[in-house]
Amino acid sequence: MDSQVNYMPVASSLNWDEYFMLQAMIASFKSKDPNTKVGCVFVDDNNHQLSMGYNGQIAGIDESKIPWGNVKSVPLDQQKYAYVVHSEANAILHAKADLAGSRCYVTLFPCHECAKMMATVKIKEVVFLSDKYNGSVENQIAKKIFDMSQIKYRELKLKPSIVTDLSNYFHSIL
């Protein structure tokens, strides 16, 4: 009998960046925000997940009394922006471990408020999927905070085959 019969070369179809970004994407599905769903995952150097979050209303409040609209012509207290907690802030607030030196995988480039929190907890890198607000003042401030704090940031381009494979997988189990 061949002692090597069950040995074969194997490899994951995902690298770590892709794996964690897909987790951030899944986390974003939990968001109730009708316009912008954002998810993030913090991981350590050993590729162990430390925390995750998504953008949502303040935990424990009656969400039916809070607006989800993004029309900025009305007063701030009538806009979602006054009440929504961003995915990165949620993940930082709910982390059970020190986030210093961690990487953050996030579906949307962080705002300047989240950048301040991320710099304060001393993360080392942000990997993002979209930079939708690139060039805005808030985006420039966030990048300045990251640069001054020596936090690297880079965009991840998912291979189209990942989306196709994921879609095919979901169709096969439904």
C-alpha cells in the first residue's frame, strides 16, 4: 500500500488580507444603515481576530426614535450622523484585548474621528476596501493623523474571482 496515498498539495484560495476583508464585509451586513454599511475587523500579528464591528445606533436605545436619514439640510439632531457609532469605534469599544500593533480591515476608509481613536490605541495598519470620500477635508485629516502616527494604510483590491467564488458558493447552498 502507498503510504502517501492521502497526501497532496493543498492551499487556501484566500490570502490573509482577503480573508479578513471578507469578514469585515460580512460584519457590514449587520448594519441597519440604509445608505452606507461598514464593517471592520482588528487582527494581531498572528492573524488572530481581536475585535470586529459595524456601523449602528447606540447600543440599548430605542432605534425607532432615532433618524436614519442623511439629508443634511435638516438640523443635526434629525440626521443619522448625530447618533450612528462607526464600525471602527464599535470594534474599539468592544475589544477584549489590547489593539496596539494590530491591523484594521475596514470596508470604508476611516473618518477623522475614527482615525483619532485608532491612533490613540496604537494600531499599526489600516487595510481598506473603498476610499469613497477621498479628497474631502475629513479624509485628508484622517490621512494626516495616520501619517503623523506612523499608521500605514493601503487599499485592498479583491480579485473578481473571489466575488464570483463567494456568489457561486452561496448559490450552491441555497
